[in-house]
Amino acid sequence: MNLMRGLFLILVLSSTNTVLFSAEAGMPQLDPTYWASQAFWLILVFSVLYVSVAKFYLPKIKKNLDDRENKIKEDLDKANELKRLSEKKLAEYDLIMENSKKEISKTILEAKKKLSEDIEMKKSAIEKEIEIEMTKTQKDIFDLKKSSIKSINSISKEIAANIIEKIVGDKLNESSIQASVDEVSKKNLGKYL
């Protein structure tokens, strides 16, 4: 629209036959006799410039802008898809980690239970062995006491025979000494066994 006004102004000015002072001073573009040719060339040059810009350059620029906008849209769509995919993978990873933690806890509990059972079995086996050894040792001690009592009886019989022989001067009957020692042993045997 501005172009039309400019052309109209040029035509109006070219139709006037007034001589401008600046044309006489050496500025031919202000001389009204040249205005028609100047207007023609101006219209021609700007028309060619307008057509070339409108038909050649603007479509290329618009295509480049559209391609750029489409590329940005594609990149954003791809980024959103990758974001969605990464969130899905992260959720899967979290689920796998949670399941793994549960399995590890279960395995640890089972191992503790099995270990406790093994410890109890070994403990009871060791306690049985200790009990058997204690019983055996107590029997050995009891047998040792019995045998030592018999030894003590025979030693006591000899000592008693020697003491009586030294005190009385005669040797006594061994069976009566044996009977006396056995009687004393039987009375005191319960204390030692």
C-alpha cells in the first residue's frame, strides 16, 4: 500500500511542469522532464525486486523455517519418547531392585534359620558327647573309688595286722582282721561312694 502511495506521488509530481530550483543547480533527478523515466525504472526495479524476493527468496526462507520447525517438533517428540522410555526403564529397574532386595532378605533369613538349625544340631550332638563322656568319666571315677577302697582294705588289713602284732606281740588270725576291716569299710563306704 505504501508502494502505491509512492507511485501516486511520483505521478502527481511528474505531471506538474514547474521547474525546481535544484534542477537548474545540477540535480537532474529533480527536473520534472526526467520524472516519467525515473518513475518507470523505479517501478520496474522494485517490481523485479519484489517478484524475485516474493517468488525465490521468501519461499526458500519459509521452507527453511518450516523445516526447522518440523525438525524441532520431531526432536521434541523424540525427546519425549526417550524420556517416557527412560522413565519406563527406571520403573523396571526400581521394581527389579525391590524384588532383589526381597529375595536377598528371604535368602538371608533362610540362611540364618538353616545356620541356627545346624548350630542346634551340632550343639545337641556335642552335649550328647559331653554327657556320654561325663557318664563314662563318672563310671571310671566310681570304679577307681571301688578299686581304691579294695586297695585301702588290703592296706588297712596289713597295717592293722602289723599294729596288732606290735602291740600284742602275737600274730592274729587274718580272717578276723579281714572281718573287722570289712565291717568298718561297709559302715563308712557310703560316705566315699
